[in-house]
Amino acid sequence: MGLYFEDFEVGQRFETGSVTVSEAEIIAFARQFDPQYYHIDPQAAKSSAFGGLIASGFHTLSLSMRLFFDLDIWPEAMIASPGLENVKFLKPMRPGDTIRAAAEVMEIKASASKPDRGVVIMEHPCWNQNGEIILTLRCVHLLRRR
């Protein structure tokens, strides 16, 4: 799309595609980054508070952001994402779930000290195939101006 800072307005919304997560992917991610038994051992996970294997919240977050960045809305404008705010894992992602995400512009702030850039703050909800919101967060995106 090639969007820059000045192309955004509050309320603007972007919808992602979807991805289905497998048990093997959940276990592989968790073994590397979050090796808790309810993420890596399907049998032991049955006796957990979740009643079965669930993905790490970090896995859900990573997939959600991957879906968003696959939209490629600002290939030349992106400088960095200096922070996430209000990350909430509302429901677990489970094997076989198909998730999708969105991004809605909540705030726009031009930089006072660096006129070549600005900040776009977006809400990034993520939901499963049943329409249940499983993750919410705000992300601060630092973008170039034209």
C-alpha cells in the first residue's frame, strides 16, 4: 500500500487474513520460548486449568502481529514499534484454531522534535474462528512522513 504517517486517520481499520495453528506448531514454539507443561505436553495439559494443550500467549501475540505485518501497509514508512501497551490474553489459542486480527487507528501524534516522523497508535484485536476475541493490545508504531 505504501502508506506514510499522514495517510492515517483515527478510526481507520485494517483486517488481516487468517492462519490455522497446529498442535505441532504450538509445541515447537513453546519448547523454544515458553516451555510450560500446558504448552508442550498434550497429556499433562489435560489436567491443567485449561483442560488441554494451549498456545503460549507469546505465540498468539507473535502470530497476530505477523498477520498484521503481512498486510505490508507501510513498507518504506516503518521506523520501529517502540512499545506495546495493555496486552491482554483473553482466551487461549488451541490446536486447530484459525485466528485473524485487525488494527484500528486510535491516536496520531506528529513528533515535535523530529518533523520527519510521527506515531500512530493502533488497537490490535485478535479472534478465533468462533468470533471470540482471544487477544487485545495497543501498539505504538513510529512512521516516516512523506
